[in-house]
Amino acid sequence: MSLPMLYVVLLIACVSTLAAVAVVRATHRLGLPALLVFLGVGVALGENGLGIEFDDMALAQTLGTLALAIILIDGGLSTRFSTISRQLQPAGVLATVGVGVSVCVTAVAAHYILDFNWQIAFLLGAIVSSTDAAAVFSVLRGVSLPKRVSGTLEAESGLNDAPAFILVTTLALNATSESTGVWEVVGQILWQLSGGTGIGLAVGFVGAAVVRHLALPVVGLYPLTVFSIALASFALAGTLGASGILAAYIAALVLGNSSLPHRAATMSFAVGLGWIAQVGLFMMLGLLASPSSLPAVVLPAVAVGLILTLVARPIAVAVCLSPFRFRFSEQIMISWAGLRGAVPIVLATIPTASMLTGAGYLWDIVFVLVIIFTLAQGPTLPWVAKRLPLRGKSPVKDLEMEAAPLETIDGEVLSVSIPEGSRLSGLWLFELRLPTNTSVAGIVRNGIMTVPGDDDRLMIGDEMLVVTPSHCRIATEERLEALSREGRLTGWHVDRSDDERRR
């Protein structure tokens, strides 16, 4: 590529990205994932728009997998383990057994209703079985739900990509080459899941220990280091034949909950890279589409989408979550919130790249299905949540805490911002009862910093500077988070109902 050509490509890419970003706020207000905007821009740039031709499914599969890994790293780093810890078991069952149930129900319906052969029917079922982390993260976090429901959905969307990838890859390979034995397939699946989990945990914990003991000269190197560690987990797992997608998400989850220095800067960096990955991924998928061929698949796409949304997903949720005593209203919400997004479209490139007969038709169906049902489900999530008896409370925003190391005294400075709804507001400083040798060194209010006394009270919008020994940092953060949720009596509330624990 010549330098003038590079200028033209960069100009088109930047203008398209800025145009898409300009309307993201509008889609967010409507409850729509930004993927629809970026997909639309990609289609507009494609063969029936500006005329940019892109039909390399193999390259799209490779770049799409990398983009999904980056998006999942962003999701893992920003997910609070306290939000999903009690939901990991049901979410894990839903991400594995639930995927299998969804595949089978969708395949049977596609075979008998749409007259697809069994090979294509099961492949289609596997492609659309996975919910999309980017879509769930972007839409769900704006909906007030009990922690039990939101935690299950977030954990499931991060975990179910790997089983879906494994199923689609296995089915596509068996369809285009000599069939693999059942036990060999089972062994591959078990290794991909267990290997990806083990590698993600190992890299996450080792990486967190290393970062905590680093004293880097530039703050900007901390986010780069953390993100590189999570991405290395993806690459290492893939090299060893395990699930890189799963390893990346788990490593990021561990790193994001390890009280690392400069967490706010790391989150901002991860969010930025996540958005870049989303923009690039969805535009690329839009470029792959041939608008002239899409009208012919609208009816099959709607039929498959209805089967998936109204039959397969509810059955999978009921089978997987009933043993965990999820209420019927909770199951309805989890069923309806199983958003599809970029993941099914990327999965659909696998059989196409493998030159499977009928794979192009399959890709068109998945593309149209994602657009139609994202439009149908995304905006209605708040409406459905309000009308179901979920007894959810409006969530208090998490405290924003930034840490910087103090090497000379083996301590750290925490910068704690007090958000709307926090019960820290109104507390006297002596009521904080922070760990030994931990103190509030300053309060920034209305842009003015003061050195507080015990008789000063906190207010919404304040930023506290808390100095704590390194070995007390986790206890200090947990204490402040508990105060933000429960108020001055936290620590004395030891009796809670089982229903509150589940939430």
C-alpha cells in the first residue's frame, strides 16, 4: 500500500468512526447496542454503498476472534467479582449445558420447520447459541436488576463464547473433512474448557502479583502492562490448543479484581481499546454483508429468531436455572436478555471460511437475525424489567477508587470519588472506622482541597485522599465499599434473609 493510499484509507476509517460515535449516544438512550450503528456504517461502506469490496471470510474470522478477545478483556476487567461470584455456578451451567440445549432445540426446529438438513441445522443452532458480551454489557448495565439476575447474565455472556466456538469449529470441520470420533470430540471440548480456565487463572494471578510489585516510571505503562498480560493469556491458550477466548476473559476478571495500582487509568484504557475493537469488528462485519442478498433470508431469519428467542432460550434457562431456585420472573428476564450480537456473526464466518456448501446462505440468515432481534429485544429490556416482580433496587454506582504506590513507607494513596446514591454522604469522618494506620489525608470539594478533621462530614461529589499501608489496602477498599452500600451501621447488619443473599 502506498503512502497516498494509506492517507485515503485512514481518512475514510476515521470519518466513518467519528460519524458512528456521534450517534452512539442516541442508540444508548434507546437501549440499543452500538453494534447496529457500526454494522450500518460497514454496510454503507460496502459493495452496495461506497463500493469497498471485502469478502475474505478467513481473514474476518481471524480478526473477529482477536476483536472478541479484546472486548471480553474489557468486560472482564470492568466486572466486579462481588457482582457475579454467587452466580458463577448457575452461569457456568447456563454457558455449557444451556448452550447444548439451545443448539438441540434450534436444530430440531430448523430441520422440521425450515427443512434444513441435519448438518446445517445443528451448525445454525451452534452459531446462534451464544449471547454476546458486548451487547449484554452495553445494554444491561443501564437496566436496574437484582444482582442475582444481572450477575448471571454478565457471567454467562463472558463464559458461553468458548463452548459455542468449540461446537461451531468441530461441526464445521466434521462437515468438510473426515469425521472425528465422539470421544475425541469430547476430549477436545474438555481440554478447551479446562485448559482455557486453568491458563486464564494462572496468568491472571501471576500477572496480578507481578504488577503489584512493579514501580513503573510512567502511569500510562500500568494499563498497557495489565492489558498485555490478559492478551498474553489469550495467545498462550490458543497456542496450546485451549480456548483463548475463555482464558482472556478469566485472566481479565482476575486482574480486574486484584486491587492493582492505577485501576481507574487501566479501566479507561481497556474501555478505549474495547470500543476500538467493537468499532472495527462491526464495521468489518458490515463490509462482509451483501445487501442485495439479504431480503431473501428475512423470513428464515425471523423464523429461526422466534424459535431461538421464544422456545430454545426459555427451555435452556428453565432446565439450567430451575435447580438453583430461580423464580419464574427471573427466568423470564434472563431468557429475554439473552442478546445476540457480533459473536454469532463471527461464528458464521467459520463454516464460510471452511468452504462448506450453503455457508454463505447461513451467514446471511445470522446477519439478518442479529439485526432484527437486537432491535426487538434491546429497547424492551427496561420495560420488561419494570413489569416483572423482580424486587430489584436501583443500584448505587460503584465507588471510583484510584491507587498510587508510596514506596518509601510501603503505603498507597487511594483517591475515592463519592457518587450519587452513596451512603458515605452525610457520614462524619470518625464514623468511617478505617483500618489501623489508615487516615483521610484530604478532601477535594468544588475544586478546593482541604485537610479534614474528625468532625467534618462527607458529601456527594467529594473526592477523598486516603493513605493506607499496602497490607491494609484491600481491607480499606472493602470497608469503604460497604459503607457506600449500607451506611454507618455496616458491619452490624449480620442477619439477612436468604432472598437478600441471593441478590
